[in-house]
Amino acid sequence: MNLLYLNTHDIGRYLNIYGYDVETPNLNQLAREGMLLRNMHCASPTCSPSRGVLLTGQYPHNNGLIGLAHRGFDITDKKTHLAAFLNQQGYETVLAGVQHEIRTRSESELGYEKVLNSEAYYQKGIRQEEFLTMQDEMATEAAIDYLQSRKTTDRPFYLAVGYGCTHREYPDLPPGYNSSYIMPPKGMPDQAGTRQDMARLKIALERMDRYCGKIIETLKAIGEYENTVIVFTTDHGLPIPKAKCTLYDDGTGVAMIIKAPGVTRACQSSDALLSQIDLYPTLCELLSLPQPGWLQGVSFLPVLNQTSSEVRNEIYGEINYHIACELVRSVRTSRYKYIRHYLAEYPYQIPCHIDDSEPKEIFHQAGIFEQKLPMEELYDLVGDPQERNNLAECPEYQKQKNEMQNLLLDWQVKTGDPLLETGTVCLPAGAIASTPDSYSTKTQVILPECRQYLGALKEVLQNNIKG
């Protein structure tokens, strides 16, 4: 059985299959032929750590990828990466397009035999709005060429195809495009600026859907569709305040579709509470492979084959580093969410963790980044699904709060969370972080102890970093 892993940046669940008005016919069809997972969450809502969890089956503080790969953070044991594991199991491991688990051009260290990106894929001097789409088109064509060149006697393949056009900066709107009839997602004010922002994202999503459709059609044309497990997902929520880089559901909630021949049945969806850390052990079962001992997730094969409606009672989340340090932990059940903040010296949402955009400016002008965050948060997800009414100090909810605190503490002990012992998560040598009050990713101020590493990262750092 082959494995096709399709992934994209920063979309949360902003897709037609989750109810939004976005034209994604190919993903809709894939969902109809497989299973749509409606309550899947990432374990760390920032780009590299999220992918690291999914592709190592370990939490960030266990696998080492606690921050962004292009800022010097790294997986400690690269043999745990899914590509390396599948390569050892006899798979031909192939990458086309984006990966964010290691610095660019180092992908062979993760276990990829073939990296299909040409030199043109990395060319510079192109506007970001055009560059990401160009890269995605090249990745799609490279993946198609690879599939069409395969022989029937070849080993089973693991093909990872990563897309970037859904990351900011989004594509420009075509002339005359009317964004008046677009509804921004929950959590964003319905204003002209946010509607236009979502219109640009819609253009990117529709392009990404078209690229996925081309690859799936190629699988069908070469006769491998019914011999391939297909996974589509993203890394975390939308790049807006109170979503990406937060442990609210708008930050951790992600789209996921799985089509597994002989396992998933057409037109099925599941509300099972799941974490992306559970995908690795699930794939091992789907591909009839042994589960390596380092995995920390739970296989949700019983959900896919509908022998069980749930496989876990709670999921866990963490944030350590994105542009700056932000130490947060959470536990979520079907009813409650408990969030614990550890960075008492900067009790605000960190502005540089949100990419510059019109929605960010709207929130900034409204003073959102000046509002203090409580050290503890507790939400009733049934009565308050948007997580706005913090119950942590309400006397009538202390029993629930204590239960959630104990769940989180047990997980931290079991996984060896360094926060319990040291109260912090140390910045690894070679990695860089900025001051938490840096407003923009384009004008961030680097921590003094990180200046020595800037030279080594110069080729992959695109922003203006001040020392």
C-alpha cells in the first residue's frame, strides 16, 4: 500500500467541507470517498512544531522541534521522522514542495530518497504573492512526473507534497473581484478589510485544491488510486489573532481527510476528539507496519473503520517558540478546555506571532494586543465554543478546573515536560528568538544571545531582524 501525504499552510478548517463558501471540488470529492475528521487538532499551533508532532509521533518537547526549522530549531533524532521510518520499511520516500521540519536542502537527513524540487523552485527576487503559487505549481508538476514515471515493479511509495500558497502573502485578487459577499470566519470582525483578506485566501485555497486534484487524478490514471492511502491536512489555524499560535480551538483545530482503501467508507465523517500525534500510529496500522516504540499517540483506526466512535478522552497542546518564546500548555476534553500560561513576565498575546495583515491591524487598533492574558483559562466548550468566557476563577467550576489541572500535570510528568523542572524551555544552541514585544515579523528585535547565529541562518531568514 502506498501513502500520499498532501499538506498546506495555515488554513485551520476554512474549507467547503467544513461549511465555508470556498470552491474546493477536489477535496470535497476526496472527503466523499474517504472520511472527514471534524474534531482533529494539532498538538502545537505553529508551523514546524505542528509538523514535527505529526511526522515523528512525539510532542515538541520530546522530539526537539520546539520552534521554527528555518530559525535553527531541529528534530533531535531524525530517524523518528516518518520518511526515515518508511524508508527503513522498504518504501521509496519522495518529497515535492514544502516541508518545514528541517532547513531547506537538508531533506535527505529526514529520510527522503528523492527531493523533486529543482533549483528554479528556490529562486529569489519574486514577490511573495506570486512566488508561493509558482512553487506550488512546480511541486505539483514534479509529483505528477514522478508518479507517471513509476513502473509496476517499483517499491511502494511515500509521496509528501507540501503547498505554500495558503500562507501569507496570499495571491492578489483578480481585477473586479467583489469581496462584498464573503463572510469571515468566527473570531474575525465582519469588515471590508477582513472580507478582502479572506477573499485572497479563497483564491489560494481554490488553487491548492486544483493542484491536489491533479495529483489524485494522476493516481487514478496510473491505476494506483485504490492502492494508496491518502491524507490531506494542514498545520494549524488561520494566521489571525486568537487563532494561529494560540491553544484555543481556532488555533489547534485543523482539517483532515483520510481515504484508506478497504477501511474508510464513502461519505463518512467523524466527531471523534483526535490529535495529529495520533496519525503516525494510525498509518502504521493502515500500512501493516510495526509501531516504533517512540510513538506517543493512539491509533484511530477504530474510528476510520467505524468499530468505535472514540479512541481517547483528552488531547494536549503546547507552545514553546515561534518568533519569540511563549510557554503555554493545555488539555482539552469533549466538554472542557484548560490552558496554563507560564510566561508571567509578558502576559499578552505576542504580536509578532501573527503575520502582518489587515485583520492584525484591526485587532491592533482595537487594543487586543494590550489586553492581559490570565495565567489560567477554563472554558465550557458546549456553552462557550468560542472560548471567550473564562471560568477559571468561578467557584462553581473549581471541581472541573482541578480535574483538568490534574490531567495536564499527569501528562507533563509522563512526557517529561521541562517546564515542571525548570519553569522554562531552554533555547537550543544555534536557534534564534526575538523579544516578545516585537510587533512585526519584519521589524523584530533578536535576543542578544542569538546574534552569533544570524550568519548561519542568513540564507533562510527573509525578514529584517534588528540586533
